Amino acid sequence: MTPAEVAAASAAWNWFPDDAVTVDTDAYLLVRWPDYYLVPPSVIRFDPGAAVPAALDQAAAHARGWGAEALLVWVKLDAPAELEPALQARDGVLEERVDVFALDLAAGVLDLAVPGDLAVRWQVDEATTRDALQVGIAAFDEGSIPDDDRVRALAAEAADDFAAGRGACALAYADDRPVASGGLTLADGVARLWGGGVVPDARGRGAYRAVLDARLAHAVDRGATMALVKGRVETSGPILRRAGFEVFGQERSYVLALG
């Protein structure tokens, strides 16, 4: 598992929900998130060879056309070197920092000492889908529950992905109450770990470790050779390091005002 392999796997990972609106050009990928995400339009991929000022102007124009007041831009590992200075020069506000962590699954997985009073279940139906959504909202203090039709569609998609071995979402329960969740997508031998979060009043009791352990075991069982996760520097980062993950770089997001 080399730094180049990790960087390539990270660059290939650009997720957005299937009900999002996208603008995909040779320079960037712009996503207009569904309203229940409460996230401004976001540039989640910036081509390494793009002309930065012109591409930023074009993306901002699209976002303004949607009536947005802000544009979020991610500076990823393969972004042009001039992108971050250009965002800072436009008074971009640093929103989030995530370290890119990877773990060589061929080398084995550490015992994460998951507490015995936590039960892990998988998102495979409407009830566990609602649990996963509620945990995510509480953990990250953002978003809202979508309408019933969308919840049913998400539940069906989760069940299909789990049955086909494409991915899964693990939930940790304490006294039958959902307190943590974390997703997993399997792609080309890479286990992409996403959305790991714990409700505030249950932090510090091993719930994050529980869903991390379940996802890693699930990935190994399905032949994954690398685990990749973009962890928040202040929260999940220390846990991931203790679990054996290494840092291969950092990604940052900036918010540009479109007034």
C-alpha cells in the first residue's frame, strides 16, 4: 500500500446522493445537494489540470443560478497547487479539515476491544434506515429526515447493497437505542468508510470503535485489501490512529460567499 495508491483511491472517491443535481465538467464536479442535507452547492472534485480562476468563476455562476448564497469547495489530495491560495485570496473561510487515513487490510486488523454492552446491527430495512439518519443528524448537528418515500428508497438501496456485497451501514445500539453509525462502500478492493458518527451523549464509551470494527471485519470478509477513511482531525482521527490507520495527507473545504 503506497502513498500513490492511497492518493489514487482517494481521488476516485466522489460521493453524492442519487437525487442530487450535478454539473460535471472537465474542470470540476459541482453538486447541488437535496434540501434535507442543508449543505451549500459543493465542488467535490477539481481536476489537477484545470485553470483555477476561470473554473471557480464558472462554478460560482452555476451556484448563483440555483439561488445559492455560498459555494463550498474541497481541496483534495490531487487538487491543483494554486487552488487553495485562490480560495484564500477570495476570502474563502476554512470550513473543515479531514485527514486521509488508510489501513492495509492484508496486514491484519487490530482488536479494537469493543465493549460488550453495545450491539451492532446493519441497515437493511426502513427501521434501521431511520435509526441511521437520526444518528447522523444528532452526531453532525446538520440535516433533517427526508420524506417517507425517500426513506423507503434509501432502505431498499441499503438492503440491496448489503445483499450484493457492495456496501453496508453498521449501527451500534446501547440499551436498544441507536447511538452510532458508520457506512462502508466496497470499490475495486478498497473499503471506503464514511459517515462514522456518535450521538453526543454517548461519546467516549466505544460506540465509534464498535461500528469501525464491524465495517472492517465486513470488508475483510469480502476481499478488500485497503480501508480508506477521511476522518475529522479533532474527533475520529485519534481513534483511527489507535486502530492502526496511517495518515496520507489532508483535505480541506472552504466556503465562498456569493453575495
